[in-house]
Amino acid sequence: MRKSIKFILLFIMIVLVAFVLLDGTFLYESYLNKNDLYEDSSQVMTEVQFNLIKSGISAASSHNMQPWKITINDNQSFSLSMDYDKKLPVVDRNNTQLLISQGTFIGNVINNANRANIELTIDYHPLNLSNDKPLIATFNIETLNDDKYDIKTQSTYTPKSESEIDIIKVVSDIQSKTDLTIEYHDSKQNRIKDLLRESNKIESENEDAMKELLSVFRFTRWDKNKYKYGLSLNTLNPIFEPFVNPIMNLTKDWKSFGQSGISVFEDRLSHEVGYIFITKKNPEYEDYIKTGEIVSKLSNNLSGYRVQPAVQILEELPQMESLRNMIHNEFSQDKQILLIIGISPFEDNHYDSIRHKVDDLINIKK
């Protein structure tokens, strides 16, 4: 009897060790933003350019696809282009999420330049979405101080604030500097949650959408180190991650992937206390870039809160049409909804999303 128990315990231990090894738990986490360091001998840019680009990479992007390419023009200038290789034609048919991601990059660069007392001018280029890598903006470094500064990793999580933040005041301040309409809704949050919940269910039960997202999902640290971008299980408790990831990797299919997405989204909704709607009548593609910049401004100014876009209900899936019309009629009237952002109190569960390194995104080195 004792021998049987020892055998069972030994077997369980072997299985657990195998799971840990399959997950790559002890691999060096090369994809983490904090591990991307400037080395003068291997870079084709100044350290200031490197740090500004790195701050841009830390921005939130749709499905963490990081659709950016960077051209180093000279020691004072670099340009941002949209990386069409990161297209998701099912869930982002019109590339609006891709455009918003360009704006979050720009917004993060601006925030960190201001923090470091760097005078920065930005030239926005006319959008030509027929190009393979549409040129978005060029950043010109005018003056800077001599002090070193730290890059603030700024995606969907922000540091906890010591004082209560007035969300309405922050929204009003940002609204005064843009031609987009920004409105905070907390009184009808249950209705908004019902609509978002239903939209998430529609996306999660759409075979084409789930297969597209599953193709960029990273289950293990091996995958994350190899690809450095895409959806991942980085919201798991680190204690359980080495064991859960390999199991999911062995049993994955689009239906179970969708069901797990529903449960994760439900947990998210339970923590959200209000929603910010960004709208405009007859928006142009450039307005989606502005929307992304607003997301970064909100993340920068709403310390103590988690800022997380909800994009499912705006997707051009055929089954989503009635829900899209419903939320437009109820909350935006004659304006087009560019983005809905969920706001939830900060919890001490910060994580570093999988990130490209700066060198990964350099398009043309001069």
C-alpha cells in the first residue's frame, strides 16, 4: 500500500515537473519590456530615441499585436509606420483598432517626452492605407535636458494613486483639447455591461474570430520568447501559470478558447465602475489615431484606475450589427462611437505584457 502511494506521489511530481519544463518557466524572459536595454555598440539610434521608442512600445495595442514599424531618420528624428503584417481581418476588418494602436504609441511617446522635459514636435502624415506600411507620424526631438530618465511602462495598468482621482474632471480636461467627444457614464453601467457581455459572447462563439485570435495566442514562455507579441495568459497567478499553460496548449480548440474568453471578460466586467465613450460625427481614419492618443492620456492621468478598451461591440461581425445599432442609439445618438473604455479601480496585480524589443521594430536603419 505504501509503495503504491509513493509511486502515485512520484508520478504526480514527474508530471508537474514536465509541465513546468513545457511552459519554459526557467527561461530568461527576453520579451519583457524591462529587459530591453540600450547598448551603444549595437544601436543605430541615440539613447534618447531608444528610450522614446521603448516608451511607445509599452503602450496598449489591440490584442497586444504592437503593429508598429520605426524608421530612424537621423539623430534628431524617427518615424512611425503601421505594420500591416499585424492585421486581424476578421475582428478588425476596417483596421480601426490598428489605427487606435498607432495613437496609443504616439500618446505614450508624448507623455514620456513631457516627463523627461524633452521638447518634441510631431508631423502627422496624410494617411495612405493602400501602402504596405502606411506612414503615420514623424517625431522631431528639438531640445532635451541632460538628465537620465526612466521609461514608464504604460499599458492597461497604472500605478496606484495616493489620492482619489476625479474621473469626470480628467475627462473634461482632455475633452477641452480635442474635437472628439469624450463622455463618462457610470449611472447606466449595468446596461452597458449587458451590451458588452452579449457582444463578447457573440465574438467568442464566432469560429472565424476565435481561430484568428487563437493563431496569435501564446500559451507558454517558449512561445512568448519566440514571438514576443500576441494574446497570452499573463493574467494568471504566476504560481499556477507553469501548470495551466501547457494543459491549455495540449487541449486548445476554438470553442474552448472562446469559452475561456467569456469567463475572463465576465471577471473584468465585475470590477468596472464606469465607461468612457469617445465619439464623433462622421469620423475620419485620423480620428481613430486621435482616439488612441486619448487612451494614453487617460492612462497617464487616471492614476489608481485600470483603463481598458472594449472593442468587441464595435467589430464588423455580421451577428454584431443589431448590438452596434442598439448601443449607438442609446449612448451616442447622431455620433459614431470610436471606442468604449472600461474603468476599474487599480488592483495590485501588475504584469508586463509580452513586448517586442526596440530593435525588432526598426524598419530602415540609416
